[in-house]
Amino acid sequence: MPRVALVTGAAGGIGSAIVERLEADGWLVHGVDVADADLTTPAGNRAVVDAAIARFGQLDAVVANAGFQHVSPIRDFPEEKWDALIALLLTSPFLLAKYAWDALAESGDGRFCAISSVHGIVASPFKSGYTSAKHGVIGLVKTIALEGADVGISASAICPGYVRTPLAEAQVADQARVHGIPPERVEEEVFLAAQPVKRMLEPSEVAGAVAFCLSPAGKGLTGSPLVLDNGWSAR
């Protein structure tokens, strides 16, 4: 019987690559994005879990991928952007795990996978909200792994470096502004500055990591981050 996954942030970039890869691997996927529900609210998170179960009759995996970015110094960082980042990048994964818990336990091999970031392990200036949320989601994954061990739920966090997506492209102007450099120098001097391997990841690479985490081969990966950062965090 096919397994069922819920994927948030599924409309483009990493999310659409995850949906495409999982479907190619034989999963039934309920993909949702901002047009489907407001994942900054409890009601929105409950709705997408309920919709996945109603559509397919079961839920075997949750991939918490939805997110956005805001680049600003702490002294100027808008409070509403901080609240929104924490709500979508940290509280939403918690709520998805909470509302999907019984279905994942009933699966017998439930998987929870959060798309964190290398910024869940290291920090960069001007990203206080994003970095804090991504650090937090790794802590959440560790807790899910401990609480889920006795009921057959495993949890993992994917931690990519910069990925060539619209989310990264949307940062260029702000990164140029806060670093005081021309936009055409952002990729080399900001995005790739800390990486020994000077290239950006492709969405398909992150999708492949998710596919591994949800596969039989990835069952033992629980409570730990899987880092795809071209050597960034090795420094």
C-alpha cells in the first residue's frame, strides 16, 4: 500500500522538488502552500493535517518545509517579522507534529522531517529571526525523536546551505544593502563566502536528502540533523 506524506511550502523551490521526488518514489503526496492555509495559525496547521488524512485515509510522513526569510540588523529588525518567522519556521512544525502525532503513530513507521538550514547549526549576521527559528526546529526534532521512539515515530532535520531558489534570489537586494556591496557580488561574497565548495545547492539535492530520510534506509536517522552545506559547518 502506498505511503502518504504531507509536504508544506510545496508550490515552488525546495517544496516542489520534494513533492516531485516523493511521487517518483511512489508516495502519495498532499502538498500545501500559502494558498491552502495560514500555517502561522493553529487552525491552519490542523486543517492541512486533517485534509491529508481525509484525502488518503492515512498519514505516514510530514515534511515541514514552509518558510521565508528577512534580512536586517537586530537593532532594526521589525518585531512583526520576528513573530512571523518564529510562527512559520518553528511553531508550525511543532503544530504539524502535534496534530499528526496519532496518525504517524498509527502508521507504525511514522516519519517527521523538518527542513532546517545550516543556520540551524551556525549563525550569520542580519538573520536573527531565521537563525533562531532554525536552531529551534533542530531541538524540536530531537524531542520528537525521543518522545516518538516508543510509538514508531522517527524525526530528522535537513540542514542545507544556500539553495538556488526564489527564496535565495529574493535575499539579494537586502544582502547587498546590509553588507554594502553591489547585488552582483552577493552570491560570491555572502552566500558562498563560508563554504569551502563554492557552489549553491539545487532543490533536487535537498529533495534527495528528504527521500533518504523517509526511506527504509533512513529509518535509523532520528533525532539528528543531516547537513548538506558544502563544508560550511566544518570550519
